[in-house]
Amino acid sequence: VVPVPYVSKIRVGEREIVPDIMREGMPTVKLKHDENSFSVDIAAISHILASDNTFSYRLMDVQDDWKELKGLQSINFNNVPSGEHTFELKAANNEGIWNEDV
């Protein structure tokens, strides 16, 4: 069974945004021009060895290459240029089988 990744929280300065994980897809977040640093907390719905999940993410038009992380994580983005960017996230289970639904 492949894990289903999701964004559990987005932090912009002192503000926290907690998306409704029951909605389909990633949340849309609009930031002000001076809110160019933020963090994204990620997790996955997984019923087997959740601590062994691997994540891969990218922020399109900023970081087009996928970056890999192991376990529950918080991802920091700093000095992101203004514009419209898409955060993509996928996850793999403990056997390395990826959920390719981005």
C-alpha cells in the first residue's frame, strides 16, 4: 500500500495555515510580496511503518528538481521570488514504492 502524502501545516512568519486534508488536492495559499520565506510541514497517511516513508518534493519555477526526505518533515523555503508557484509532493512506502499522484 502506497502512502498518501499531504501538507499538514504551512507557516508564514507567526501565521499558521492548517489545510483541510480531507479536501482533494493541495491547498492554494496566497502570500504578500514580502512573505517570501515560509515552511511547509508534510506527512503521509500510511498504515505500515509510517516512520519509514520517503518524501519527494519540489516548488515549481523555484526548484524544478525533486528533493528527497525521509520520515516526517518540515521544509523551509527562503527568499522565494514573487509569482505563482506550485508545490508538488509525493511519497514512497518502506519498500520504495512511490505514490506517483502529485
